[in-house]
Amino acid sequence: MTDKKMLVSKIDNGTVIDKIGAGMSLTILRVLNIREDYSDTVAVAIMVSSESMGKKDIVKLTHRDLSEDELKAIWLIAPDAVVSVIDNYKVSEKFKIAGKITSNQFSGVLKCENPSCATNFNEPVKPRYTLMRRDPMLVRCLYCDRVMLEENIKEQL
Ligand SMILES: [Zn+2]
């Protein structure tokens, strides 16, 4: 059995996120709000050898689905990510997140850079953005129109 095979050993139900850029898996756990109090099994493989990517990360979440917003958040961090949905030990669905993105708007993930933006006060306003360009990334806040550049976005991820 190869190392790779052992790292992706089977889970009964849940989600596998593969082809994450090397070292970015912990950022993905953070945006998925998976912290020390999380109650299900999470397996994280960092710096796995990959033919197409050199090195990559893999995250396996048992008993956890991903919402559309979460998929988008992952895609911002890991543009090449491939998701497998595991149902009763079998892959019931496998897709590249990039192929599922139908809207260029997303919420959460980033904090608006504008200190006087409504999303930075204690109002019940979840930050929402328009992705203006993917590479290099350019994002505009839907509340205050502040445009954020990739170099600043990367500092938040
Ligand atoms: Zn804003």
C-alpha cells in the first residue's frame, strides 16, 4: 500500500477535499469553523506528494457536508480543489469546485478592509463580496464598494 492510499483511507460518510495547495489546509479548517471543540473526526494531510501539484494538502471531514458558501470559500483559498462526497464508504459525487461556481458573489471568509464599513461594526451584517478577478484576486465589498487586492487578501487567509 502506498502512502497516498493510507492517507485517503475510507470514511463512512462525509467529504474529502483534495488538491488543496500545500500548506493551505489549516486555513480551510479555519474558514469552515473547525476548531478544537469540533466533535467529528477530521483528517488533515499536509505536503502530500502529488503528480500534478508537486505537493498538496488533503482534508477529510467525517459526517460533514459543505454549503455553497463554504465551497466558494474553499475555492478562493484552493482554486484547484476537488471535492468527493462519501456516502456509505463510496464516492457518491466528485467534482472540481471551480466547475460548480456559478456566481461571483460570496460571503464571509474575508474582513472588509474599510474600517467604517457596516460589516466591521456589531451590526448583523455578514460581509459579502463580488469577485472581480480570480488571478490575481480582486474583490469588491458589496456594502461599501471597497476593492481589495490579492496581496491584502492573502494576508487574511
Ligand atoms: Zn466594506
